[in-house]
Amino acid sequence: MIEPYWLETHDVCAIHNEIIAESGGAAGILNEGALESTLFKPRNIYHYEEVVTLYKLAASYGYGLVKNHCFVDGNKRIALIAVYTFLAINGIELIASETDAAIFFLELAASFGKQEEDMNRLANWLQINSEPIND
């Protein structure tokens, strides 16, 4: 697997600001360290784990943004849009309906499951609900 295009902090913050402006809520970063850690984890997975897929990397972004409460508000929304963006810049389109995606991310946020299990569940869901972007 070639190295993917990554989400950068300034990009995620810009997306978050746009989400808050469009759908409401409080703006701002709640925990900058958690945000940096969340955005670095997929790179760590890419470099150090044996079995890596774009879905697993996207799941790492999604899980971290949902569970680490990096922002004051809109953590589930930014998680979903960040996953969508990461997959898209790497040639994959998330084709799940907005309703199905929202339900999945709400369930993920409410889950008390183990991190590895929830991340695997998210990666599997992403793979089932995605397709390659045809140029």
C-alpha cells in the first residue's frame, strides 16, 4: 500500500468550523493534545502495523474524533466528515446514506465496547459502504 494522503490539523479545524457554522453548536478545540494524538494515530498504524487498509486508517480517524472529544461541540459530525474526506482524497467514496451514517456514528459514540472491536466494526462498515471513485 502506498502512503495515503493524510488529514492535517488545520484542515480538520477548518472543516469543523464550517460544520459548526452550518449546523450550529459551540466552536473551538476542547483538547489540542487529544486532537493531535487522534490525527497522528493513523500514521502510526500505517508505519507500524502489518495489515493496513484505508478503511482501518479512516476508522482510526473516526473512532478518535468521536471518542476523544477533541472539540467543544460537533465531535460526531467532524468524525463522519473527516472519515468521508480522508477516504475521498484517497480515491474512495463513502456511499452510505446520511441517515445510516449518522445512526452508525451515534451508536459508535454511545458504545462501551473495546477500542479495537469498535475500530474493526467501523472499518468493516466503511468497507461495505464505500466504493472506488472513478475518474
